[in-house]
Amino acid sequence: MKQMVDLSTIWEHGRATLQTLWISIIFLLAPFAYLVLSQRSKSKSVASGRSDKGEAGSTAPDHSKFDTSNIRVTKILIHPIKSCKGTSVPEANYTLHGLDNDRKWCIIKTHNNAVVTARDVAKMVLIHPRIIPASSSEAGRLEVSFPKESGCETFSVPLNPTEEQLQDWENINISLWGKDDIEGYVCQTNIGRSPSEILSEYMGMPVHLAVRGSRQRSCPPTIRFPNLDAPSYFQDGYPLLIVSEESVAAAQELIREMVGMQGIEEKWSSDTLQVERFRPNIVIKGAGAPFFEDILTEFTIDSHHEAVEGASSIIRLVRKCTRCVLPNVHPETGVRDKAVPLKVLMKHRRGLDPGRPRLPCMGCNGVFTANGVVKVGDWIHVCETGFV
Ligand SMILES: *[C@@H]1O[C@H](CO)[C@@H](O)[C@H](O)[C@H]1NC(C)=O
Ligand SMILES: *[C@@H]1O[C@H](CO)[C@@H](O)[C@H](O)[C@H]1NC(C)=O
């Protein structure tokens, strides 16, 4: 205000020297200059602190297109044996390790204890593990069955092997992605052929079924969380993968636009891209636009529509999920598509993960910060958005 008075005085009385005029102009412009500069440094700190969207060359995401007040859990998927058939459940308990029983088992090659995935053996996705919870008369078990035409018989292993059982089972170090630091045990049964024999017949190579041991395996750090301290079992790296239905629907639209190009077959004009291909744990819907999970960084899940302070613990998304050919395998037939969806993701979904800008992304990986329960129909309460 003071400068305005100075100026009007100057004009009224015509006594201004050039010097006072310049000083007045500087005073007048100072607040605007401050605003502009502070905005610039703010966006810089977001870019360097949270991620490197800046480096990846993308612009800040438009948060306004999302409705964050009506996002719900529409599906919960557990994959007890890595790369084998998943199972959709109405609710699941979770710990820091992920949803209970998710990727607690894996199939390994006998000669080097390396995990086998459906990237190598697509028909693994047809192996069907079922969780049979404990009853008053029986301990819980994991029942594993195979497609009829394979001729392989169903077998069961304990859901929670006792210390005594584990002492009889071979203790091994399992290797995944070149690191052999995951503790496991070779599963055994008391009756019939062993899981190793049955699985080796189905897979056409010598394998074992392994269950995780108690030694903790740590998630790899991410750019946003260089000191990430979270455990996982046989997940690719992180205990949670979340994706939205809107994102899968958007990917399907992009596939349809590319029919006839890059080996994308005509059937994709009408085929549905199932969310199961992406092997997520939690599927959400309601943001009203695709790829909301890309900007979601912290949230809680519970059964209240309105957020209730302390009703549930924070879940943090720590990075984008980069994709390989695995989603090309049809979850119900085990047939691998030549192009879908990888070719489409390569075209439209790259440059999103700062650490690996060349890889296509779909869904986001997260970590839990406490134990809890998630149910289909629960609400997502957004605590923080930004860049993962
Ligand atoms: C979750 O944990 C509670 C308490 O241990 C248990 O009663 C319930 O059956 C569990 N739910 C599921 C789906 O495993
Ligand atoms: C597994 O690896 C750990 C750490 O490198 C080592 O201490 C342990 O002896 C190994 N266990 C087996 C069964 O090889």
C-alpha cells in the first residue's frame, strides 16, 4: 500500500525523480517476482524429492480429473504359489509380508533352487492351488490340483507347517532374479507321490515345491524410498500390487486401437483384457479416470465411506510395476499371446518408472505398515498423492 501512495504522490505533484520512480517499480513488482520464484522452487522440490517425473520428461499429473471420494476395492486376489493360478477372495488379512498366503510358495528347479515362473513355463498358470482353512478336526492345508488332461493327481501340503515338519524338510536358499537369499523348505507329504514328483511330471523338468522360511527377505529400495525397510516372500519384490479397473479398461481401449498393428490379432476387437493377467492383489475402482494409482502414494482401506482417524493403517505405494511378458499369458488357458498386452504397454506406458524408463508400467507396488484386513467393497481413503 505504501508504494501505491508513493506513486500517486509522485504523479500528482510531478516531483518524482527518475530514481524514486525506479525504486517504486521494483517495490511494486517484488511480490509478483516472489510468487513466481517460490512456485518454481516448489515444483522443483516435488520433482527431486518425490521422484523424477521431471527427468522422465513428463508434466505433473492432472489430479483434478480424479474423484477421490468414491474409490472402492472391487477384487482381492491371492496367488499362493508364485506364477500359478490366483484365487479371488471376499476378504484377506494382511501383514507386512503381504496378503496372507500370497506367494508363500514357489516352484524351484532342483539343480540350482532357482524360482521357475510362467515367463518360462506358461502352463504353470493352470496349476490350481486352493487354501483349505483349518477346521476343528483338521489343520489347514494347501491343496494343489492340475488340469485333467495332464493326468497329474491332486496333492496337499500343510498351510502352516509346524516346527517339527520343517525339521524334516530340507532347508534351502532360493534364488530369484539372480539373488539366492530367500530362505525356504522343500515341501513333503506323508501319502502318495511327493509334490516334487508330481510337479516335475507336470512341468517336464525336475522341480520342487518350496515354502518360505522365517528369515526375512527385504524389498529392494526404490528411488522415492532409498531406505525402504519392508519384507516380502516370493513376490517379485514388494508385498502389494494394486491396479485400477479404469486402467485395465483404458489398456483394453488402446489394444483395440492397435488391432492389425504389431501382430495384434483381430480377436482383440472384442476380447476382454482381464485384470487377472496383471496378477494384482487389490483391484480398485471409482476414481472416474484411468491410472489414478500412478499418482496415489499413501492411503488407507477400511469399511467406512468417510475417513475415520486411526481406523486402519497407512499403505504406501513405492514404485510403478514394470512389466514383462507374463501378462501375455491367458490366465485361464495358459496360452501366451504374441503381442497383447506387452506391445501396447510398450507403446503407451513407458517413461513412467524413473529407475527403468524403458520398461512399460501397469499398476503400482506397495508396502503395508501394519497388520490389517481388507474386504471387497471397502473404501480407499487417499492420504497423499504425488509421484511414485
Ligand atoms: C483374519 O484374522 C482373524 C483373526 O486372526 C481370523 O479370525 C479371520 O478368520 C482371518 N480372516 C481370514 C480371511 O483369513
Ligand atoms: C543360506 O544363506 C545364508 C546366508 O548367506 C547362509 O548363512 C546359510 O548357511 C545358507 N543356507 C543353506 C542351507 O545353504
